[in-house]
Amino acid sequence: MARRGGLSRRATAPGAKHRARVDCRGSSVRGHGGGLEAGVRHVMSVFFHIDLDAFFASVEVIDDPSLAGRPVIVGATPGHRGVVSTCSYEAREFGVRSAMPISEAYRRCPQAAFLPVRMARYAEMSSRVMAVFGEYTPDVVRVSIDEASLDMTGTERLWGPPKTAATAIRDRVASLTGLSISTGVASNRYVAKVASGVEKPAGLVVVEPGDEAGFMLGLRLKDLWGVGGKTRDRLGQLGIDTVERLAALSPDSLSSLFGVSGGDFIRKVARGIDPGIYDGDPKTRSMSSERTFEVDVTDRSVVESTLLGMAEELVARMYPEGLQSSCAILKLRYDDFETISVRRTRQSPFVGSAGVYETAVALLDEKWMGRPVRLIGLGLAIDRHSGQGDLFDDPGERAARVEQAVIDASRRGLGTMTRARLIPRPVSPGAIPKKPS
């Protein structure tokens, strides 16, 4: 019997699978210790990772209840080049996924409701959800428009044990917005993130401290965030088809297979150790958005479309707060786990999303040579002297003022905006099958 903090704990059996299914209001506790739920007197690190379930599609269903139960696909328009931004779980049953070409999504699910991206509306709903998170802890890392990491360390006296606090947050988000969230609870941010995806949608999974490695051993390789399809294929060729076998590899073996950085990343995550997925300078205020592709991407149009969506998201988040930025930061993680970050600072603040996007593409031109991309991120460092109205302060920037007006109108439910860049040249006739009359 191992002991932590004066409490007797039973170790999790290596490789034991904890796959208990929960309903939309249920939860799972992974592990046998009582650390997070037993009111341990000393302060232990507690992190929540919260993911909004099928966020864009869920907002569309809230705004138009007639869509409930139907496959909903948000992204480019069928008949044009472009990709899926997100889709409902009903659409996922047909094999539709994020970043899939819209032509393939239409082929698989022609009966779906295909809707344009309404970033201003999603940003508004996201801000309402993030405000709820801020009621429970001041330490909220906004990973993207639909995802956040919360440091809940030391909040037990206020909100009760982690499971109780997570349930309260879930219920409050549902009552205020109608949205569903999935939550992972653990002693580090990485394991919390992985746990948040285990019981989707509307899941709540608690991994007890000391049981992180056992929890990871019970997962499939595809459940490891940051380990993509090509890496899994290579491991499979070597007969490594479980996390348990992966964790048994030596650091030297992993480095020889995936390089120093890739081997170190895999070694840590297979053992439930946070590789530092949200490390950054807490003194620097910034906004960012990240996208991990389900399949490594080499298609430049997909990367550019993703960057454009991120640029619009960031501006839609900055505008209501009256903030401004002169610095854009691009992050790329390749299929071999090499991660680079590059930034560019302008003499004057960005005016609208067009400037942010153009700078992001310039940074992409500078650093990307077509290597398969696993993750892409775009961030803005907030200027110290931001003030209300500064973001669109240049009277000569008519396009930015039009964008501001459309964002305002969308937030009031008076209209939507779909940028022409997201509705590019039509594909050749016959590429998209016509709906039967």
C-alpha cells in the first residue's frame, strides 16, 4: 500500500482499463485513491480541462431548435472549396470531422444542414462560458474559443471537492447558455485535457493524484493528445499498439524513433506527465487559439483557412473588451513533434482580422516549408495601453469598421458574416453531387 499525504492508497493495476460509461449527467472517478475527493488537508494541484461539446454546431442548434437531432456541419459552402470547421455528433456518425474537405463531408452526409461560420456569435457565447469559469477561479487559460484549462488549486473550501465543483460549473453553463461541456480533472493540465475527451459528450472524469500513469495505461493510443496518425502507424509497424507497450520503451529507443523532442514528449505523456502544453509567460497578457488536426495536414489551403478562422476568432474576442494588439504569434507543431513559435510586431496595432491574417500568412511563409502539420496556433500579445475603441481607431480603415458593425449586428442577432475568402472559387462541375429533386 503506497501512502501519500498520510492517506493509504492502493495503486492502479498497470494497463487496467477504466471505461465506465456515464450518462449526460454522470461522472467517472479514475483510480482508487481519495486525494482529490477526500479533502486532503495539504494543498495539491488540481486542474480542470473543459471542452465545449461540438461548440459551433451546438450554438446553431440553440439559435434554431429545428436543427436538433439533425446532422449539422459548420464551415464552407458545398460546391466551393473549403473545409469543415466543426460538426454535430449526428454528423460525426457519418465519418465527418473537423478540417475535412467540404466536398468529402457532403459526399458522406448530403442530408446535413450546412451552415456558414458565425464567428462573432460563437465568440459571444464563448465569452459567456468563460465568464462562468472566472467565477470559480481567477486562473483560466483560454486555449481556444471552445476550450479552457482552469487551475482550481486551493478552491476546495469555496466550491467543495473537485467533482462537486465540476458538476456545479457544468450545471451553471447549461442553465445560462444551454451548452454542454465535458470536463477532465487531474493533478496536471495534460492528463486533465486527455480526461476531458474520454466520456464525451457531457462527460466528467476525475483522475486521482498518483493514478495518472495508471489512467494513461488504460487508454488507447489514439486517445493520447498530440500523438497523431502517422506516429501511431509507425508504432504499429513495430508492434506497439497499446499505451502500456509504449510506456515500456526506453528514452533512447523513443529518441531514435522520433528525435529528442518527439521522444521526450511521448515518454512523458505515456506516463501521465505534463510536457508543458500550456507553458508561457504569465506576465504577458495574450489571446490565442489552437487547432490540433486529426490527420496531419500538408494542404496549404487548409492551413490558411484555419488561420483565417483563428484571426476572426481573436478579433471577435478582442473587440468587446476594447483591446488592441501589435504582435502576432504563430505556433506550428510538426508530425515529428518539433514545435516552433515565431512572432512579428508591427509599429501600429492591427486593424480588423485582415491584418492579423495577413501577418499570420507572412509568418507561415517564413517558417513553413510544407512539412506535415499536427497543430497550429495563432496568438496576439495584448498591448499594455489598450483602451475601448482602440482596435478600430483608424478612420481610414473602412473594412475594419464594416467588420466591427457586422460583429455588433451578429451579437445582437441581426445578421451573420461569411468572409469571401471562406467561399472561394467553385469547384469543377460534378465534384459535388447534386441533391436529388
